[in-house]
Amino acid sequence: MKVIRTTRGALAPKMKPNWAGVFETFGHWVNTASRSIGEDVCPLDDLGHVQRAVCVDSKGRRVQCGANFERARDEDTFPVYYFWNCEAA
């Protein structure tokens, strides 16, 4: 298993996202996000809490809120991919 060194010196395994879907455009996100990554469709973790999707633009930046999606639109960094969990790479 590959590992990466964090800024604090601890070793962490290299992780690979289990991609669940993609928003091809800003309009696609606006029209389908609640059905794709909304609370009603998010999986639960081992404690029964809702897992939030992690969204990443084509530059590898995390996209968390509407302003981030607007930046992705303005900087032409769609598609935005999303996932809920990872596996060791």
C-alpha cells in the first residue's frame, strides 16, 4: 500500500475515491444536485449519521457550497465529480 507523509509527519495511506457521479455543467448541478447528493439519498455511516458527498472540480479543488460551484462555472472547471467514500490505492 502506498503512503503519503502529511504536514505533521504522520503517515497516511494513499486513498482512491469511489466516484459515485458527475455534474457535467453548472446547470446540471442546479437541476439535479438535490436528487443526486441531497440528504435524502446520502448513505449513512456506521453510527447512523448522514454522510455528505465530497465534490471535486476538474482542477482537484473541493467544491462545497454554491459559491464554489459558481467559481467552477466561471473558471470552466466543470465537470465536478462526487463521491462518499474511498478505498486504499
